[in-house]
Amino acid sequence: MVESFESQKSDWTVQVPGKWILAGEHAVLRGSQAIVFPLKSRFLSLSYFKKDSEFTIDIAGLCASDLDMIIWSVVERALGELAIKRTDLKGDLKIYSHIQFGAGMGASATLAVGLTLFFQHLGHLKTDPFLFAKKIEDLFHGESSGVDVAVALHQKPMIFEKAKDNIFFDLKKLPLLYLTYTGQRGVTKDCVNKVKDFISEKPLEAIKVDERMKKVVQNFITAGFEWTEQEWIEHLNLAQSCFQSWDLVPTVVEQHMNKLKKAGALACKLTGSGSGGYVLSLWNHKPAEAELSADLYAELIPVFI
């Protein structure tokens, strides 16, 4: 009888966290900095069971069906980059997902980083893990800044800037911030292309929007996140106004934000590429179940550092 994964001790395992972005989305592709945090409550874990048998992949957890559809194309892309064949691999790889794909939490980056670390463990990867993982993630996004990959790889809060060294930092506290799902997926590649179209059609206005997002990031950094409640509200609203200018705030997202504000949220902004996914909301008290609908209350994700 074949021993189950659960009863075996894995030879290697890794847990890769998702992410949330405070500010810097999209403008980061054009030289702005972005402030990004790992979200350790949402993750992808990979466990390898060394065997002298044909290589298999077993997937379980949230969005398992989505992963089933794409996993081998992603693995084949990685194998192509490494110049090895599937037949060169042996054993069993188990992937457990506790992160939603297509929701702005960096799920594709968790897969890219997880597979990168797996091939590094096997001794096949001799190059920079960040650059290798970014190549894999580009399968999903077409053009990626690498911010999601960087935070998934290092698992620390950071200030990210393309082609620059990451700046890591520690925070003792943040105000009450929660993530909630809008109920609609946002496709990063589509959002990036929409912003590109906006830049082509309105280049002068586009520069002003990027400068607005850069200002939010720089103000956060300069203040060391030590702001009054009103300053937090103003800057989150300013960052959200950039998503509105890029036309990445569909009606379903507006409705979701209105529900949060009606329940007591002080400010809301999209986190990620936009057009759906997750919303970051600021509160001056922990939301009570009576203030929100049952389904929305159940989906509240506290932002842990």
C-alpha cells in the first residue's frame, strides 16, 4: 500500500507568504518605489518527498482547481529555463494553497518563488533566485516589476524599487488595517495594459497620476508611518484616487468600499493591480459583526506584519 502524504515526513518543505501593498502600485513599473508587506496568514506551501519514481505533483487547498490547470505549464517554463527535462525529476511534490489566485495577494509570486526554491533545493538552480522567479511570474503578468516576488522571497516588509537594492524595515505597529475581498478578480496583465493605454492617450495626465502615487509613498517613508488618523485617511484616499484615474475601480469595487465605509471604515484603497481583488480599509476600532453583513465580517483579514 502506498503511504499517504500526510503520514510521510517530507524531505523538504517551504511556506511562501502572500503580500499586500500599502502604496506604489503601477507607478512602480515606471521607477516609483512601492511599500509592500508579507501577508503570512495567506500562503502557498510546498513539500517534497524524495523517491526514485516518476515525478508527480499533488495539489490541495484553496484554488486547487485553478492550480491544477496551470501547474504543468509553469513547471515546464521553469524546466526550459533550467535546460532540464521532466524526466530528470523524481519523487512527489505536494502543493497546499491557502491563498486566492487572481485577487491581488501575490498568489502567482508565491508559486513562482516556491518552485524557484524547490529547484534550488534540488541543486538545479545556479542563478539569482529573484531573477529566476521573476521570469516564471512573467508568465502570469507579461510585465512584472518584481515587487511581489521580492516580498515573497524575503518575507519582510520592504521598500521596493526596480533595479535597486531592497530596503527592509521593521514596524512596531500600524493602525487598524483590514483586507476584504471585493468578490471580483482582477487580472494583472489586463490592468497593466489599461494603464499603458491611459499613458498613451493622456501622457501629461498620466505623469501627474504617477507623481501623485510617488508622493504618497515618499510621504509614508519620510514620516516613518507615524501619522495622525487624518493623515492616514488623506494618504490612503490619495492613493485610491490614482486607481480611479487609471479607470481601475469598477462599480462592484465602489459598492464594496461603500459598504465598508457605511460600517465605519475611515478610508479604503485597492491593493494590487486593481479592477477587483482585495481592498485595504482603515478603522479606528475593530469592526463588530453587527456593523457588517455576515459574509463580509467573515472575510475580514487583519493585516499582520
